[in-house]
Amino acid sequence: MKYGLLLLLSPLLLAACDDMNRQPRYDSYEKSTLFADGKALQAPPEGTIARDDPGEAAALAKRPAMTPELLKRGQERFGIYCAPCHDAGGYGNGIVPARGFPHPPSFHIDRLRNAPSRYFVDVITNGHGVMYSYADRISPSDRWAIAAYIRALQLSQNAVTSTLPPEDLGKLGAGS
């Protein structure tokens, strides 16, 4: 009985929730008391850029020179944006996949080791598979920095020992 009464009253309760159709609104160039300048139309916040901004496209097209600063910035950004899924070593065993999400590919597989750096920048920009785009979170210069850091990770895990200087070879021998 109570269930039937609730079922009959529910359309009346939902009809009472129509306040959203009668909200006050402003036209673009109308006067408004909401803001100090008295205008309804406000300028976008400082630093806002359009999605099709030619400056962003130019920044993506230009690969920066490899520097220690670029690698340090890439390591920092990788730790913030990439490590939760890809883990700090780039193997795809981060905390997010550990909680049931799909594992991303390891950066140390042949396919990604042989991919151009531009590939990583494009994946950060446009997303790939279940990874969504990070274009709204990561600036073009930081995308290149992350790609450079991924290259450093790949090199660190796949270095040929014959290319190491003698002092580094000695450190390897002392550790084993």
C-alpha cells in the first residue's frame, strides 16, 4: 500500500522540481550586478587559450633541445601525470592499474622503444586506447619534456654495458 502511494505521488514530487527552467539569466552584453564592472560578459581568465590556438600548434611542432633542465622538468611532470598509471619506472604497473583499471603498455617494449618521440607527444595530446587526452592539463613544452624523460627511462632500463664509461662499469661490478 505504501509503495503504491509513493508511486502515485512521485510524478507530483518531480513536477515540483522545475525551478531550473525559471532561473534568472543574462544576455552577453546586458548589465549585471554580479560583477564589479557591471557587465554580464566577462573576459576569460589570464592564461586561457583556445583549443585551436596557433601558438600551441607551433609549440608542439618545435622539439626543444635536450638539456638537463628539460629532463628534470620531464621527470617532475611524468611523476605527476604519468606515474599513477605507468609507474615510476615506466612498466605500466602504477597504482591506478593496481586498483582494477587496464594496465598501460610498458615503455620498455620494442614497439615503444622504436617509436619516435613525437609519438609520445601525440599520445599525450590526443590520448590513445583507454588513456584520455592530457592536452588541457599538460602544456606543449611539458609534453616534449615528458617524451624526453621517457627516452631517458628507456635508455636506463635497456643500456648496453659496453657503451658505459669505465667508472660506471666498475660501479656495476661492485653492485653484483
